[in-house]
Amino acid sequence: MAPSTPSLVRRLVLLAAVWSTAVLAASAILLGLLFEQAALRRFDQGLSDLTDSLAAAAQTDRAGGVAVRDLGDLRTRRVYSGRYWQVSRVRDEAGSLVLARSRSLWDTELPLSPETLRQLEVRTSGALSYAAAGPGGQRLRIRATRLVLPGADGPVIVLAAEDRRPVDADVQRFFAATAAVFGLLALGLVAAVVIQVRLGLRPLFALSQEISDLRAGRADELAGRYPAELTPLADQLNALVRHNRDSLERQRAHVGNLAHALKTPLTVLSTASTRDAQGLAALVAAQTQVMRTQVDHHLRRARAAARHPGAGVATPVAEAVDDLVRTLGRLHQDRGVVIEWDASDDLQFLGERQDLLEIIGNLLENACKWAGRRIAISARPVGPDSLVLEIDDDGPGLAPDERRRALERGGRLDESAPGSGLGLSIVSDLVRAYGGALDLGDSPSGGLRARVTLPRAAD
């Protein structure tokens, strides 16, 4: 199975979709992280206000303890409410001693690791925030401040903590909303890219259609107006078409000159030979006829080689078949030969009418020569680019080895029948020039079937 042709539209849309999605996803994540940082800063500010209130309400007693006046915060009085405070004294590098705590902590305490103590000691601000597990497994946000109370023997650590699950829930909701909004934006951008690519590449599609019309014979050259980027290409294609057309005309002129140059002396020889039908004159007459036949053959081959299936000429098959059937039917009506044919009116051969007449005419003439009573011709499409012509007769037919010999140049299986033996060879040369094929086989009528595959012009 042949690999699929890569699509420029699909490639551009895919690249734009991947890039847009990646950028939007990164932007959504960055916005979520910024929102989370902003929420935590606001959260830390509330905890910082609580530590400041604790520092102002804390007093040392004569025994070295610490007493904290009522802060008026009801949540710090309710057990495991999610809002806590604690005042601790640094004993040594290994730990600390709790001097006072909120009623909401009950008999638990806020975690204060040695690493946190060392960080508080080296920080110039004397404060830091960190996350830890609280009573009941709550996820707490803790704000720790290192300060010295009047009358205290050493520095104390004031801790304020609050359950951060509401903040986490807000962050998650923000992430979900951002993902939904950016997802819709991504879909909108992809749709806009698809529209933009289709509109942007429309001139290319139009150019492709015009080239197809040119090859199918529906146009002589590219006539559309294209953007500045495609105008040079269209101009070059038109110049190429005109060059090919001029080359074809020159080749036809050369063929005509060759025909004139060769046929004139042949005519002189032929005329001279008729004055004396004996001896050398008879030999000249025979050779002149052979030369004339060979010249006609090579002229047909030269004409076929000078053309190309993509030259942009479309010939209706039905009209050509009808003309030939009428002509040959009258020539063989005394033998009672009936020619039936079937071809749709919209079926067109991608080539010149003269070549199609040459192909069908030689095959039909050969069928009329050997047919008993009936000849059938059918033409049908076999795909978007090909058509098949089949000519069946009810004559004696040919054996497989005879079919091969019949296609050879000058191959005549019956010397008593008139002709040069070049008819099928000419057909084979013309068919090959158009990239087609000629096959000989058995006909359902008992005779010979000639099957020709030729290029088909688009409807």
C-alpha cells in the first residue's frame, strides 16, 4: 500500500495547534502558580498580624515564664478550630520549650524543628513561613518569628498557624477555571488557524485546479489572479505552456516539411513507373509503394511522439466512433456486416481527435476485413484517468502466437489479403505514445477482441 501524501494544510494546522496548546498550557500553569503565591502571601500577612499581636500581648513573669493577654480571637479559644498560636523558648540547638499556647491547641503543640530554629537565627528578618501537619492531621501554614521580650532571659519564638485547606481549595478552583478558559481559547485558536490556513492557501488550491483544467483541455492557459508570491509561478507555468505549444507547432511543421520532401519524389517515381509495367518499372512501382507506406507509418509515429497526454486536448469518444462506424459501414454494407457500438456521450479521450480516429479506424478496419456478420464496439471508463475500448468480431480469430506476430511491424498472417501489415503496429505505437496498452484476445462472438487502454480526460 502506497504511503499517503503529506498534507500541507494538516502540517500547518498541527504545528500551530501543538505550539498554541503548549504555550497556553504553560501560561495556565504559570498563572495558577502566581495565584497560589499571591494567596499564600495574603495568608502569611494574616499570620504575621497575629504574631505581631502576640508579641504585643506577651509579658514575662518573675519565674521566667510568659503570659499572653486575651487577643479577642474566638477561633483561638475553640479546640482544634484551625487557628493556633504558640510561644516557645529556645533551649539549645536541639529543641525548644513551649511557654504559652492557644486553647485551640489543647494538649498539642506546633512543630518547631531544629532546622527551623537555625534558619530563624540566621535570617535578618527573624521570620519565616513553612507548612506542617497540625492537630487532627490538618495541613497548616505556620508563621514563625524570633524576637526578644522585655525581661526575658533569651529570645523566644512566636508561632501563628492556620489551616490552609481553604486556600488550597481556592487555588484548585482557580486552576480548574483557568484550564477550562484556556482550553476554550485553545480550541478557538485552532479553529482560527484552520480558517486562516484554508483562506491563506486558497490561491494554491485555485492554481492546482487551473492546472488540472489545463491538462484536461478545459483551458488554454492559467488566467486567474494570484497573490504576489504566486504570480511569478503562474507566469512561468504559462510561459512553459506557450513554449510547449510553440514546440509542438514547430514539430508539426517539420513533419509536414518531411512529408512534402519525401512524397514529391515518390510521386514522380510512381508516375514514371506507370508508363512501363514491366521489368525495372515494376520493381520501382513496388518499392515506391513500400516507401510510401513506411513514410506514412513514420509520419504517424512522429506526430504521436510530438504529442503528450497532458497537452490539454480532450476528444469525445462517441463522436469519433460514430463517424468511423458510418464510414466503414457504408464500405462494407455489400457484405452485410453490422457494426454495433456503445459509448457514453460524456466519455472523453485525453488526446487529439486525429490520433483517436487512427487508433479506432485501424482496429475497426481490421475487424471489418475478417468479420463474418457482426462487429461490436464498446467504450467505458475504468477510473478517473483511464478508458477502455473493446472491438469484437465474429471472424476466425487468432491463435496466441499469431496475435504476437500481428503486432509486429509488417506482420501479415494472410498474404492474400490487401494491406501492408502496419495497421496494428501503428495502433500499438500510438497507444504507447499516450501511455496506454493494446491487447489481443478471444471475443465472446468467437473471433478476435482488440482491447485498448487510453488516458481519459476529466469530466
